[in-house]
Amino acid sequence: MSNLLKLGIPAGTLQEATRELFERAGYRITFSSRSYYPNIDDDEIDCMMVRAQEMARYVQQGVLDAGITGHDWVVETGADVREICALQFSKVSRRPARWVLCVPADSPVQQVSDLDGKRIATEVVRITSEYLDRHGVRATVEFSWGATEAKPPRLADAIVEVTETGSSIRANNLRIVDEVLRSTPRLIASHATMDDPWKVEKLDNIALMLRSCLAAEGKVGLMLNARRDDLGSITALLPALQTPTISRLSDEGWIALNTIIDESVVRNLIPQLKAAGARGIVEYPIGKIID
């Protein structure tokens, strides 16, 4: 037991998105081009960069106490780890990563059963094999070292590949037959780590701050003043996170309201609020939301 948390930071495609999320949560991580050990402004955390594909295995083995990796790689490696929380962020969008079964656009394959006896290339052999087993399909599943989208139809009849937006699938003239697995990044820990009360508290605090930043994405705060007589018509316009906070002002006929709303509705909402009698309307950014 020690008051030092060995934390794995995913190298590669999630590296910069992870750094940005930690910075918004209050942790500054800096990378060196010559080192796999990033610096972090928290003396109780020791960081190491590890490929997301290997993260769960090293956490299970105790090389790392915890780390961030995709749920897909936890499943693919079969690692026995604890998933503390899901963190829906990625290199491209905030959509979950989708492992999809694809065939050439002109392929006669319409459903997974049509692939019986065929060849499938993928980076996630375990996930694909278990998917085929669930559907009672016997096919050859081969590990793909890269450029998987280019393999059909000459090197494989189908592939299982990851996508967020589907653009790379369409660009390679492929068609999605089915979704195999949906995945988001997870903060994971070993069972031994979860038996250490100090490390559990440390991870809970990290998870709280990371989730609070994600919860605040696309949200803004709105403050305004209103006459008491206009309160009903104004609150009816506010799509509050819970309910707006209402405070008294020195003028007995006026009150102040504070609420959190989706940033996407502000441009339409503010004119409606002003027309309903709101005054002193202030929009402000939200960095974190903690329930």
C-alpha cells in the first residue's frame, strides 16, 4: 500500500483527447517526445503511456493501478479488471466507437448468416469470434495488422472494423451489415487497487472531475432578472437542468434566476426571454457540472 497511483495514459489516437480532458478537470499532463512517462502536476500520480490495446492487460497484472482504455479492448483482451466509469470522449466526436461488420458495397452478403464458411479480417479476433458464435456462424477470423478496409474482396470476404462516423467505411466502398460492439473509453482499475482505500478515493476523485467536465459539454449558464409578475411565463421557457435557482432582489417586485441550458438553444431562447420580460440576461460558460 502506498500513496502513489500508477496511471496509464493511452498512447496514440486517444492521447491528445485524454490530455485535454484531464486539463479541463484540473490536471496538467505534459508529454515529451522521447519519454513514455508524461509529467502530471499531481505528486500522488505517476503516469505511463501505454497503447490502449494493451492497457487492460497491464492493469490486470498490476504493472499499472489504473488506466484509460476502450471497453472494446477490455473485452478483446479478456482482462479481469474493474470498470470504474465510462468517459464518452474520443479522437473525432463524442459518439461511441462502433465495431461493425462490413462487406463490399456490391457483395451478396445481407446478414451475418451469409458469411458461413467465409473469411473475416479484423483487429478484434476475440470480439468477432464471440459475435459469430452468438449467431451460430462458422467462419475463419484472421487478425489484421492494418489497412483492414482495403482487404475485401481479395483478401477477405468481410471485415470487422471500428468507426465513429462511418466516413472511412463509405470512402472504401464498404457497406455495414451489422454492429458487433459499441464502445466508449473507460477508467479501469485492478482488483488489488480497489482493495486499497486510498487508491479507491483517489480514483473516485479523478472520475468525479472527469465526468463533471463531460457533463458540462454543450451547456452554458444563464442569469437574468425578471418581475415577479412575469415569473411564470419566463420559467415556462427555461429548459433547466433541474429547476432554475430563484433569488430575491433588493427591489421586492423583481427576482433573479440562474439556470443551465443547452448551448444550442441559446440563440433562440434569449430573444424569447427578453420578449417575456427578462432583463439583465447574462450567458456564461460552464466548465464542470457535478450533481
